[in-house]
Amino acid sequence: MAATYTTIEGDTVDMIAWSRFGVTHGATEAILRANQGLAAAGTRLPQGLTIVIPAYAPKKVSAAARIWS
């Protein structure tokens, strides 16, 4: 289920992704896909911009395997 978010001064897409999902990789891209043209707003988003926050589930990362002891 998608939600909306209204930006505040200093917001960036990756900061919003981190605060909502706890990750940036994948979540930032999901937000950009859900908001066509958002990247054109610049690195720091303008205050008062309403954007869609899509449903996103971060992928589980498995632990690295040790091949040498």
C-alpha cells in the first residue's frame, strides 16, 4: 500500500528511503519509479512537495560465508 509524504527543508530521496525502510539501495529507486520526474527536482527536494512512498520490502541479505579460517 502506497503512502504520501510531504517534504521538509533538506530532504533527499535517499534520506526519505532510509527513514521509511532502513535501507537506501533499492528503496531510493522504488521511490523514484513511483514519482516520475522527481529526479529533476534536484538532490535536495523543495519543501512542501508531496511524493508517493510505494510499498517496498527490503531484500534480506545473507551473511557472508567464510571460505578460509
